[in-house]
Amino acid sequence: MSQRFYSTNSPERFVDVREAVLRSLPADNGLYMPENLAPLPPEFWKKWRDLSLSEIGVEVARAIFLDSVPADVMERIVHEAANFPAPMVSVRERESVLELFHGPTLAFKDFGARFMARLMGWLTRNDKSLLTVLVATSGDTGGAVASAFHNVPGTRVIILYPKGKVSGLQEKQLTTLGGDITALEIDGTFDDCQRLVKSAFLKREMSEKLNLTSANSINISRLVPQSFYYFEAAKNLPKGVKPTFVIPSGNFGNLTAGLLAERLGLEVDSFVAATNRNDVVPEYLREGEYRPRPSVSTISNAMDVGAPSNFARMENIFGNEWASMKKRISGFAFDDGVTRETIRRIKSETGYTLDPHGAVGWLAAEAWRESHPEAHTVVLETAHPSKFLDVMEEELGEGSVEIPDRLACLADREKVAIGMDADEGGFHTWLKSLS
């Protein structure tokens, strides 16, 4: 049976995998979700603790895409995409960190971007027209997408990022590859970048003419591989222990992927959303009203999102019932001051180095354990500390964080980016000039 996908705004209308992945955003401005999402079969649970990360990924991807992608093709895509580890580090008793930064661009976005690039490559294998990949980034997504799609035949990538609101080395990852990668430096916030990307898809004639697709987590194929590592973490806990996943959250794609893993049968004690001052979702969980607003800049810049797009998927999963979502997800928000203090404190107490996003996650885990002291918290550490070198050295001292070679080599490369206002008309005019 092939999988069908429906829009969160029109659950009675369905599309196939090609439409959902390559068009990314439904015409009604909803988000695509899989129609059939059944728990993994008993045969999987008999063996899952003995499987590798990529072997788990194959089983999970097949359960979501069903027969829409041939089994041998899916196996190849997953093994090529998830060919690096996601180790879980025990920092203190019942306090673990899941390191998701061991891919080529040192961020968890590598899982989704590499999977998506290969799946899109298979879906467009017989196409003659160029595929234009649009992506908005608050830091790590752009670098992961640029790396995954760099010099992939038949594609061009356009990355929108907010001027002055990503770290220096993150910016170099976006702006120095050249080739089929173009960076647009938007005079605005990440929310402006995300709005511009969505606006292009809603211009259907232009979208179809340019063969647009998105590499943001609005694309369902980004979320699927991000569910793999929830299984990987849980299998490494003692039998009978259910993890509490603590997820540094901006656009909430990572947390939504965890919810998909739970729908597939993974036993999870609870989910904790950790945010910085951009606390729209924690506020919703606390008060029952969703009030998106302009984002504010923080040192945990990947979470600087004031209107998280994946909130629509979260609502869909919980049947638009606030009480149901609140029962499964708790939310906490922290400012830069306490985040900085936590980086210093945990390094001093345990020797472990948290990046600013991981530090926000650690704070949320501590807050959760105040009322759940027996919980085994797993904080998702989403990016390598060296990507935020200025902050890390301010808190831990110069030379305190080693920069991996694949990042250090970018330091002296020349930035190449096109400056642009956050105006939809100007952006659309520029896009049309590409055709």
C-alpha cells in the first residue's frame, strides 16, 4: 500500500509522496501529514535493541512511507544519509545528553537534509527540469542543506538567512560553497525568511514554473529521519526505563519528529519543550492560547522563532485539543543570562560542554526533575559548541572549545551573499528572474 498525505488544513484531500515531498507546502497553507501511521509490528520490537541507527531508520522510514518508495531504494537512502553516529552520553545519574552533531555540518539538521536530498534525487530521477530548493535558516538548517545538496545534479539551492543573526562560522557554512548554492542575506528576522519562503509556494504559477521545493521542516521528508534517533536513544536505556526527551525547540520540527516516533509505538515518559525568550509554545501549553509574535535575538539563535510552523502538525496530532497536548508536552523558557551561567556551571560540575541550545535544554530538564525526580531525562544536544565560538569563549575562556577541521577550514573563505529586504514583492521579482 502506498502512503497518502493530507494537509492539516484539508484532511479530506490527499496527495502522493511525490507531491508531498517535492511541492512541500499545500496550496491551502497547511502542512502535509501521513494518512496511515500505525505502530511498528511486534517483530520490530523483538529485535530493535540490537539494530544499528541506520537499520532502525530503514524500519521507521518504511513504516511511514509504506510502499511509496521501493524497499531497496529506501534502504539505500537511509544507509547513505544516516552514516554517522548519535551517541548518548551519561552526564550524571539519570541525566543524559543525545549528541546529534556528528554529521558533516555538526548539527542535527544533517539527518534530515541528507535524507531529503537523496529522496528528492530519486523522485526526480527522470525529470528534465531543474529543481529549485528554497530554505529559510536561523543558523544550522542552511548549512546542512547546502552540504547535502551541493553539486547535486538537477538542483539549485537558495538559502534565506537573517542578517546579523547567525554565528560567524554558521554564516560561512551558508555562503562559501558556491556552485549551485545561493545565499540571500535578508534584512529581517528568521520569521521574515520563513514568511518569504512560504509566500513563494503560495504563488502557484511561479512555484510550478521554478519547480520549487522546500528544505525546511515544513517538508515532511525532513521530519522522518529526525524520528530515527529517538529510537536510538531509548534503546540505550535500561529495559523498562522510559525516557523523558528534552528538546531545544524553535520551529518544533524536532519535537514533532519525536511525536511521530511515539505514534509508531516508541514508549516515551514525556516530552519537554525547551525554548529561549521566544516562548510562544510554552505560553500556549500554560495558558491555552497560541499567540505568535515577532522573534527576538538570543545566543541560542536556532530557536529564535516567533511563529513555529510545525505547531500546526502538533495540533493535528493531538486533535486540536489543548488538554491532550498539555498532557504529553511540558514547556519551559529561559533567557540568555541563565543560559550562560548554565554553560559555566555544568562544565565546572561535570566537565561536559553544552552549547547554548543544549544549555537551554539542560535547564528545562532540571526544571522538569523538580517535580519528577525519578525521571531519566535525555537532552537533545543539537549542535557542536564550536559553532557558537564567541559565546563559548566568553563563558569558558579562549581555546576552551576545539573547532573540528571541517568547520575550521571555512574561517578564511570569502562570504558570498546577496543582500535583500524582507519584502515579498522584491523577493518574488528576484525569483522570477531565475527562470
